[in-house]
Amino acid sequence: MVIARPAFSRAVPLLLMAGAILLLAVVLVSLRFANQTRQNSRDALEAAGLNNRALLLFSLMQDAETSQRGYLITGEEKYLAPFKRAQALVNLQFTSITSDMMKAGISDVTIDRLKRLVDDKLGEMRKTIATKAAGKDAEAVATVRSDTGKMAMDEIREIMTRIKAVTSNIGFQKGMSLDDAARWLLISITGGAVLLVVLVGGAVYLAVAHARQLEAARKALAEHNEMLEERIGQRTQFLQRANRELQSYSYIVGHDLRAPLVNIMGFTSELERAAAIFAGYMKKSPAARDALTEKVALEAVDVDIPEALGFIRSSMRRMDDLINEILRLARAGSRQLSRDPLDLAALLAETVANLQHRLDESGASVVLSSSLPHVVSDRLALQQIFSNLLDNAIKYADPSRPAPIHVSGTVIDGNAAIEVADNGRGIAERDLERIFELFRRSGPQDRPGEGIGLAHVRALVRRLGGDVAVRSVLGEGTTFTVTFAADIRSTKGRGET
């Protein structure tokens, strides 16, 4: 069929205009659903955070009640530490969740009621503790047996259950909305891609009828459209994986930073106790002091206070180390990657040379394959990746046998795959994924380290357009397989770099 030139001249601009309008519509629809997905994700995370913080508030109240009862039963001051901690934190915790409860639709009446109940319960516990301290044991027990505090806790528990129901419903609704948005996003992109293929194919067909030189352009465009959906799927998977790891990272960082903080708070209470003992001793007249009280006071000054200060310093150093490791990982993730032509054999030989003193100390050795490939990638990132893996293989070598570490690799479908295999003590199957989490380690904790090396390795490998996998047999050895783009320029546009 021969198409007249005037018809061709009119049809091609019309088809191109229709394609541009369609593409714009697909982009706008995609942006709308992407924004809806982001909003739903944020709302779901906020609801989950509200539920967790509400549970923490309830846990503080339970700790305070348990502490109160322990003191009422024993009369010993040490049982009041949880109560004092809860009394110091409850109001802060309640304030932190008030705005989120209002945003989640919890009524002002319920919020005010919860505040009054918390205040009443704390007041009742303070009263019974003060009554017990004054020696009025029967009156303190009678206050508890009046069930006023129990009824307050029961109502607090009921309100917490309603909050959990509200946040769970929000999470469920937002999850359903996320599924709907993702489905419509895929439909809009797929439909737009199909219509674009049809329009572009028509334009190319008209162009081929009049100019053979446009054939190459038509084929390139068709191939591009065929790859479009695959690339979108890859990008979607990458974002979902990043979102999951971000949630896990946030939880782990919060958990590991909270542990030394709890220690500091606990030993601060110990300091206060020891200081109170010594102050009480000093307030006594010389005539009223005896050998026993002097011994207790000196023990508080010479033993308890230094011990508590030592634990506080240790916890502060731990927090400082964790924060520094987090900052180091963050800096590595934001660094601009370079594109260097690299001979992996030479790069690994240099890395092995830097670890030679460790190899000599442990009796291990590194065997490099003669067929390691050439790549175009970031030198510093690869040095850090293989330095961490080799260092781990040396660190966890079995001292009862020779410890050769084999490094081999090849290029498959544009990706370099490098294996680092050892015959060390191995990793339990349940820990094979856990070892890549921040501040998490496997097996006996008898080697130095913060548990950040493999998390750093995975983050760097993914920035290079790949991933790291592990297989291991406990007691026999471990093999890490690092896969990354042989030419880092091929990852441009995929989001990894």
C-alpha cells in the first residue's frame, strides 16, 4: 500500500501529538497513583508507630504498678526503680502520642479520659507508696484493695485496645489502598505502553512506506517499549526492598541505641541510691555513727558509685560507637561512585597485601583465581566489599585446620559474579539472612566487631547494581557470592547509583 505524501505529512504529526498526549496522561496518572501510594505508606507507618508508642505507655504503667506492689509487699526501696522511671517517662510518652491519636481519629473525650486515668493511677500509686513509707501498711493495703487502681488500669487497658483496633483498621485500610493504587498504576502504565506501541508502530509503518532509513529507528523504539515494563518492574521491586530495609533499619537502630540508654538510666538510679546512703551518713552526728553505717557509707562511695560511673561510661562509649558506625554507613551510601576500569585480580591482590599481617597471625591464606574478570566500577567500593569479606573469612577461620580462602569469578550476562569461599566455622541456616542486618552477628560472640560489616557490604553492592548472597554449612565453611554490573554505566537510570 502506497500512502500519499500529503496524507503521510498529516498522519505523522497527528500520531506524534496523540503519542505525546498519551504519554503525558500516563505520566500524570502514574504520578497521582505514586503520590497516593506514598501517602498511604506514610499513614500506615504512622498508625503502626502510634500503636507501638501506646503499647509502650501501657507497659510503663504496668511496670509502675508491679513496682508499687513489690514495694508494698517487701518495703524495700530497690523495687521502686521501675516506678520512678515510669513516673518520669509516662507524661513525656503521653504527650508524644497525643497529636497522633487525634490524627488517627481518637476523640478528644477519649484522650482526656485516658490522661485522667493515667494521672489518677499514678496518684494512687504515689499515695500508697507514701503511706507505706510512713509505716501505715494497713492503710496502704486497704487503698490497693479498694480496687480503684484496678478499675483505672482496666479502663486504660480498654482504651489501649480501642487504640489498637483503630490503628489496625487504619493499617488494613491503607494496605488495601496501597494494593489498589499499585494495581491501577500497573494498569495505567501497561495500557499506556500498549497504546504507545500501537501509535509508534503506526507512525513507523507510515515512515517505512516513505523512507527506508527510518526502519532502524522503528526497531529501536519497539525494543525500548518492550523493555519499559521490565524496567518499571525492576524499579518497583528495588523501591519495595528499600522500603522494607528502611523499616527494619529504623527498628534495629532504635533498639540498639535504647539498650545503653536504659543502662545509663538504671545506673543513674544506683548513683542516686549510693549518694543518698552517704548523705544520710554525713548528716548523722559523730556520736550517732557506728561501724556498720560507716562501712555501708564507705562501700557506697568506694564501690557502688565508681561501679555505676564505670557502667555509665561504658554505655556512653557504646552509644558513641553505634552512632559513629551509623554515620559511616550513611556517608558511604551518599558518596558519588566513580567509573574506573579495573582488573579485579590486581585489585584483590592489593587487598590481600593489606591484610597480610592478619593472614600471618591466623595462618590463613588467600588463593586468587587466574580468571578474575576486568570490570568498570568504583574502586573504593569494591576494595571495601572484598576487604570486609576477606577479613571475616580470616576472623572466623577454624584454628584446628589449614584455612585457604578461595576467590574466583566470571562475567555472566553483563554481571560480574565473584565468590569468596572459606572452610571456617560456618553459619547456621537460620542466620544466613540475619547476618546482613545492621548490628547483627551470628554464632558465638567471641570475635571483635560491631555487626555492621556485612550490612555495609550489601549496601555497597546494591549501589553497584547487584546483590550479595551466602550459602554455608555449619562447621564446614561459607561462600559469599557478590554479583554486580560489570560496567557500572549500565546501571544508570535504574536507581542503584
